Amino acid sequence: MKLHELSLQETHEQLSSRKISSAELTRAYLERVQRIDPQVKSYVTVSEDLALEQARQADERIKSGDGLTTLTGIPYSAKDSLSTRGVNTTCSSKILENYKPFYDSTAITNLNLAGSVLLGKNNMDEFGMGSSTENSGFFTTRNPWNFDRVPGGSSGGSAAAVAAGLAPFALGEDTGGSVRMPASFCGVTGLKTTYGRVSRYGLIPLVSSFDTIGPMARSAYDVSLVLEAIAGHDPKDGTSRVESVQNYSESLKKAENLRGLRIGIPKEYFVEGLDKEVDASVRAAIKQIESLGAEVMEVSLPHTQYAIPVYYLILFAEASSNLAKYDGVRFGLSERTTGDLMDVYLKTRETGFGAETKRRIMLGTFALSAGYYDAYYLKAQKVRALIRQDFQKAFETCDALITPVAPTTAFRIGEKISNPLDMYLSDVFVVAINLAGIPALSVPCGFSNGLPIGMQVMGPHLSEETLLRIGHLYQSQTDWHTKHPPCW
Amino acid sequence: MNYEPIIGLEVHAELLTRSKMFCGCEVVDSITAKPNRYICPVCTGQPGALPVLNRKAIELAVRVGLALGCEIHAESIFARKNYFYPDLPKGYQISQYDQPLATDGKLLIETEAGIKEIRIRRVHLEEDTGKLSHADAHSFIDYNRSGVPLLEIVTEPGLRSPDEAKAYASALRAILRYLDVNSGDMEKGVIRFEANVSVRKTGSDQLNPRTEIKNLNSFRALAQGIEYEIARQTEIYSRGGIVEQETLGFNEAAGKTYSQRGKEDAHDYRYFPEPDLPPLVLDADWIHSIRTQLPELPDAKTKRFISDFNLTPSDARFLTSDLSLAHYFERVAASSKSPAKTVHSWIAGEFMRNLNDSGASIGDVTLAPESFAQLIDMVTDKIIGGNAAKIVLTELLQNGGDPAQIVKEKGLAQVSDESFIQEAVTKVLNDNPSEVEKYLAGKETLLQWFVGQVARATKGKADPNVTRDALVKGLEERRK
């Protein structure tokens, strides 16, 4: 038995019956990380000491039998935008290279309470700005299926870690596809949660009104177990949802078919530019879902074509403000060698931020400036409302929508980095979901030239249970999610 | 050519909440507290920290909005005001912009020409910044104050003189104290002013470029800064020049404004709705319950003092200008059998003079209102004279004690025994032959001087009426 091949449920059973210890399991993962990650490069920080200490505590907890949860003693990794007390939290930016937060984000606190073990922090595009991890201030993560390919982004490190068996699950963060797109490229299951379902407290923001934390794992069922642990209202986050959290895993266990479920296929998502094999795989998956009893119908989301410009405009604007605090005064990089205050600001930000980050700060500052606000930011918000309405209308007649996650499989490292617009367009199927704040699940549904393909299942606000049920039943009949890359 | 000033004020008032605007940190005295002890990830702008609204701050702000007769909006929006400065940890201040909490209020002020209504444009909530200090070529930042709730109250440009600005500022301070939302301690910087000033030819309806004077932290500085700015702008126009729109600082020691930023360097704050906070939605019933719990405000108290105590409007307004003073007056008046007018004269006169002399404020007074009332009644009952009572009051304010006991110890009881007074009168007349001569030659105003001499000789014990009669009699006798 190889420990890293167990599902979360199996791992839990091994741990709770004390056939294995958390320390043993944790060491096995740390050993894999040490051996395999130099090629994959999914981690920016490995928190070995903390992991072993947390594993020791988990073993004590298991021994005493008190307050055991499904995730007690199970290791995981987290995107480096989630604040972890005393553990480097860099957002893969040089400006935060040695930053150690003195508090935990709520999602991490929730996993601490569950007794999970933090292995380390995953590489990402700097502050979440990118679709390939090539914008990381440190290095590019490789797609475990093909080291010449990108893992997707911005949660590329988390997706690659799960795909390569370097963590049984990971916490990602999705601002405009950052969980779903890398999940699709790496062949893992990733959930973009409803905005506000998981507290953002301690999540270093890219776009405060889009950011969502979501689980990335090897199956919809594993995702449901993680979601149960991290979701819920948080009084520290004024935008967090107050509705109580469902018992997702219990509901998945009971699910038998998809009878009575109406699935919409938005025609605007099956258009020119969509890779033929991706198209065929997703359509085949839809057929499979239909065979599970769901009713499939075509729907329209007429404002889809505006999603990319609207998304990026709002992103630039909010990001330019969210990134203002990196001024070299209180934490992170501080260039204080010469000059006055303005020099500290300019040098710190010039040295600390990467090119893409600077580009977005400048565009956002411009879009919010006097005389331009109405034409850009305000207009974008108005169109955002229309896009949201599109979804509301679609959900009047269906319970979920299915589309591809990305128009292609993972592209080559270096292929798009010199053309930002091309890179932005790889997000064409994912960003509208963040504009609407709805949840969406990325589920592996095929391969093309040895690279995974993902389908996107989306639903109305707080429909996570429905999405996970669709994913779970689909995975109970298919084996795409059980396939592993060569480095596994 | 005559010029008239157009003045608008922005007042920043810290709100008396226990915790900060967007986090649970305690609000402390930013002058005495040790620096950076009352801070957390939120108020120091740590990456990932999020603001959460302080319900109490909203309640206090609504209280002020209602007291100023504003419309309280059912929905208002917080916005980010973006600029870089080390005392601003997030790189933006959370404030309100195009949808503030309250708008369209008014405040009545007393001017030389009578009561004037000053329109209030808006009242909104925001957070205070940290505090910078500089020493030995280093700058230090204290974030204790960062995130303390601030209320910004903005007038329409309806003020027309430094005195009006001062009257508005002090009337507003009184209201904030009445509402118990601000301590009113100007020297601690809990209320700060910014004035927008322009001048134009009298009678013109033209609007000229205005300057904004920042850092006006006392009533005196407020009036001085505006005064200086009016003179400066008037001088520029009268020699045919043009006033530039700019932001000014005020040097209190020199009494002068100085340029901080020109129009070209004006900040573009790039306001946009704060995505970390949902719109602030206020329940109508909640607003109503705050309204019903509003205390009596200065105008209402003034009216009541006029009708209940038969005071003149200006006497009443003097007392109600400060909540503590009004309370003190009411308690003295309630314990005293003397007319309220008499109580007012004692408080407005000797009592205030003593406070001013010792640099104390009404809050420092330990003298029980009942003792003060007892003293005033001793004068009314002619047990002691007015001059003697002044001596006792000073003693009471400085060292405390019982008025009757002090009168006894100092031997200040008034005497109307004619032989005792006659003796003093005879001595005074004998000792001052030249004044007697002048009086008899027709300078009858000297009579009051003689009364004073007798009062001094008797240590204030002589009844002034009996003294006057005895003096007139004695002087007339000497005419013969």
C-alpha cells in the first residue's frame, strides 16, 4: 500500500483505526515532496517542522479519540496567498519574500481545528495574476503530466501538488478561474466556491469582490470533505455568508442518480477557438450525465462576450488598491538605502513587483482616475450586473450549467507569456462565474495528447451540494480522475 | 471695493466608541497610551486582514445626523480613498463618498446680526489614520489611533466670517458633547477643522477659486487661519491678481497659512466602493429608536432655561454652550432659594473668573453645587456682603470647605450695627480730608469710593446700604 494513493476517506480510516500514524503519513508525503518536487516545483515553502509537530498532535488526538474529524492527521498544502502564522506567505512575490504573518487565515484556522497537517505553501502567479504560474516571482511550476507544459494558474502549484501526489488535497483560491483552470490542466477536481461561502479573512486579496477559497483534490467526494471543514460564516469577514453549511459528503453517499436535474448547455461556450478534442470530451461527459437521468437543454448567456473585458477592468481597479499596502513601511521588502519616503515607495515597488503586476497596477490606477471612472470602472460594474442577470435567467430553467473549463489543454511554458492578451483569453470560460459570484466545479473528463481536459459544472449561489453530486456521480462512472501522471 | 468671504467647514470628530471602527482594538488616549500597543492585523493593514463594521460607531453617527436634522439614508456605501502615506497602513482610507450616511442638515448659530442657519451638506463615517512623529532624523509611526472612528461633518459654504466659523464650530462641539459622542477635548485632537475659503466682490454671485486650510486644531487657530486667508486673498484681488486653488497648512505660532499642494499636485483619490464591506443598510425602526433617545440639545435647553428660569436669551445661551456648565447651573439653581438670575450672575461672573484665573475648566470643579447655592443664599439673606462672598467663593474653589464655616473663621459676617459702621465711616472721613473736600465741591461720584474704603476697613462686613446712608450723613455734616 502506497500511502499517497489513498483517498481522503481511506486515509481517514487507516488513521482512525491506527493502522498508520499521521507522523508516518506526513513523513511519506514530505519524502515525496523532497524527491519529486524539484522537478514539479509546486511548493515555494515546505513547512516540515510545523508539519511534523501538527502530525504529532494529530496522533495524540487520534489516540485519545477526542474531537476526531475526517481530516484529522491528514496533510495538505495551501496556495501561498493564504496567511499562515509563522510560515512564509509570499503570494509568490519578491515583495513578500520573507513575510511571516502573525495570524492564520480563517480557512487555515478551520483546518487546524480539524487537525489537518500543513505540508507547505504552493507556488502561484504573483498575487494571483496569471494563468500559468509563469508570473511567479520565484519560478514556474511544471505540469506533472508534461514538464514542458504549464500547470495553469494562478493556483498552479496547488493543482500540480495534488496531481503529482505531493499532497492529498490543497487549498486553492479562485479569482477568475484560478482553481478551475489549473485543476483542469492538471487533471484534478477543483471547486470554486460561492462568493462568501468560505471566509476570506487572511486570504491576501487580488480582487476582494471576486476572491474565493476552494478545495482541490482527487475527487468530488474528497472536495466535499474539505469544503465541510473550511466553509461557514465568519464574523471577521463582512462579506461572508451566514447560511449554515450542508453535510455535503453525507449527501454524496446517498446520491444514486441525477433524475429530475435540469442541465443547461450555454451555446456561447461552444464556439470557434474551442479545441476539437476538448469539445468532444466535454460533450461526451454531458451525454454521460444525461445517462444518469439529468435532462439536458441548450441555454443562452448573451453577455458572455463582455466577461473578459469587464472582469479585467474590475480586477485592475481593485488590485491597484489592494496592492497599495506593499510600500516598504511595515512588512515585506523595504528598499531604504537612500533617499526620502518617495524613494522608499518607488524602489520597493519597482524591485518587489513583477512586470505583470506592475502592468495591472498601472491599468487599474488609470481606470479609477478622475474623468475615467465612469467610462471604465462604473461601466464595467453595470455590465457585470447584466452578466449576473444572464445566469439568474438561466437558473430559472436549469439547476446547473456545463461548459469546458478552458478552450485548450495545458499550453507550453513560454507560449503565451510574451502576449498578455492571449494569456487573458485563456480565462474566457471561467471569469464570468466570478462576476456572478456563483460556484463552479472543475471535473476531469478526458485527455488529449496525454494532457487532461476538464469540464466546468456551475450552479446558482450556494448550490455546492448539487455541483458535487453531479461530479461525484459522474466520477462513479468514469475513471478520468483516477489516472495519474508519470511522476506519480 | 469691498470683498466678502465664502467659507465652508469640514469638521472631523473622533467618536467615543470602546473599540475601533473596523476591528476590536480598544480606542485609547493617543497622547498618553504607549505607542503601538492597541493594534491588530486589521488596523495595521496586514495582508489579508478584513474590516468589519462597528455597530456602535454607526449608532453614534446616526445620533449626530439626527441631532443636525439630517436625512439618514437607509443605504449608504463605504468607499476607498486611495493615497500613499506612512500613517495610512492600507494605502487607502475607508471612508464614504457619493453615498454618505446622512445629508442635508442644519445648525443654528448666534451672530451679531442674530440667529443664522448654517446648512450642513453631509455627515459621513470614516477611519482615523495613525500618528507620525519625527526626531533625530527618524520618523516614528504610532498606529494606536489608526482605525479610530471619525465622523466628518461638512457644511455648505454658508459661513461669512471667522466669527461665524468659530460660532459654528463651538455650537457643533457643544452638540457632540450633549450627544455624548465626543469628549470635546480639543487639545487632544479629538475635533479637527479644515476650512475652505474664497472671497469675492460683495454682492457678486461669482464663485472664485477656494483654498483649503488644513490642521486647524483649535477655535483660535480656526478663526486666525480664516482671518489670515481672507486678508491674503483680498489683497491679491485688490491688486488685480488671481488666487490659485491650493491646499494650505496653518502655522499657529506665526498666525499664517502656507502652501502645501497646488492644484497640479492635488491628490486624485480614485474613490471606489469598498468591496470588503457590504452596503450599510439601516433599519427604519432602529433609526427611530435612536431618535426617541436623543437627549435635550443646546437649542431646546436654551429655550427651557429662558422659560423656566426667566433668563435672557444670551444668558441662557451662555450657560447651555457647554453641557457641564448647564448641568452645574441647574444643580446650583435647584438647591438655591435665590432667583435663577442671581445664580446665573454668580456663575457667569465670579465663578468663571476664578476658573479662568486658575486655568481650570468646568470639569475640574469639585465644589458641590449645594455649597455654592448656600453661599449665594447667604448673600441674598444679607448674612454676608457681596465682596465677602467673592472671597469665600475663591476659598471654596481652591480648598473646598463649608461656606458658613469659612465665613465664621474669616469673620466675614455682614454687620448692620450702626455704631460699628459709624465708627468706620468717621475714621475714613477723617483720614481722607482732600477727598471729602472734592466731594463737597461737587464731585459726588466719590461716594462709591468712600463705600469701598469702608468695606475695606471692615473687611467687607459692613452692609453697603447702611454704610452709604452713614457716609452721606457724615459728609453733609461736614458741609456745615
